[in-house]
Amino acid sequence: MLQQSSRDILNSSVLILNRLWQAVNWCTARRAFNLLYCGHAYVVHKNKDDFYTLDFFEWKEHSQEYNGNDVVHTVSFKIRVPKVILLLLFEKVPMKEVKFTRHNVFERDGYVCQYCGEKYETSYLNLDHIIPRERGGKTTWENVVCSCIWCNSKKGNRTPQEAGMKLLKKPKKPKWRPLFVSGKLPIEEAWQRFIDVNCWEVSLTE
């Protein structure tokens, strides 16, 4: 029978890689153990600068000498919660659309005003229509940028050219990345090798 601490840790997050070693999702440790035990996945473990894979029983054996707190205890053995698992058969990348939201525009632009180039907290940021809506500008990825309240006020109901302002870069719809992590989900250090922090995260919400 699992101890209470083990039950709690079974809800911790594990990164999932497809067969091509691309980050595609995350799951709970409980789900990860099920995939490992059924032979559908391997643990991806880092040793210095190298990564290698272990099946469930190899990982169980490896865990016996581990003294950290992120372990699940059973009656007969203990096993460490993996940080990353590799699916053995799945190689597809799920198709997801990037939602057009206020928060996602801020994320795309890095919370940097696209006119003055300064980074701000969200309370000092607005969304600016490059071509104002009153003049036919659409609310799209290509016509909306992150703007500080001061630049937004300065630009007013004008185009950047009319206001004597210049965009840092041409806005584009962000490309989907093969990872959908909730904005509330902390990124584990062990995940960094498989996550390009300069790429777009899909499942960000308002």
C-alpha cells in the first residue's frame, strides 16, 4: 500500500517525449509509471552530459541507491519519480492552434513594448492595433502588438508612420511548438534540454 507522501508525489508532472525525442506533452507521475510498467515508455535519465534510457525494472533498480524525496514507496521497494519519459511507438506531433488571447500576445512579444523596446509588468501593457480598428484594422496576430501605456497613448488613433514611431519587428502568428504546458505548470530543470525557451508555448491562458 502506498504511503500518503507517495500518493501526493504521484501527481507531480513528468515530461513526455515522442519516439523522435521531441517534447509533446506532460503527464502525472502516476500515468508515467503505468506507461513504463506496461513497456510503452522508457525513463530518460541524464548522467553528466549524456542521456540514456531505462525500462521500468532498470529504473527501479537504479532507484534503490537514490536518497532524494521524490520517490514512491511500496511494501517491497521504492522507485524514483522520473522527470522525463520517452514513448517507444508514438512519433506524431499533436496539431494544436495557438489561441489568440491578450496573454498570448504578451508572451509572443516577451512583455516588451514593440515601440520603445522596454519590458514591463502586465499592468503597464496594452494591446495596440498597428492599423487602428476605427480605420479598418483587424484584430489579428499580424495587426496587434504589445505596447506600453505611454507608447499606446502617444500613438493614439494613428499608424506608426503617422505617429513617427517604429515597430521593433513585424508581428506574426506564433508557430506552434511540440509542447503544450499550462502556464501555471512550473518548468522542471530536467526539462530544459528538451524545451527551447525561445519558442512559443501553446497552452497559455488568460
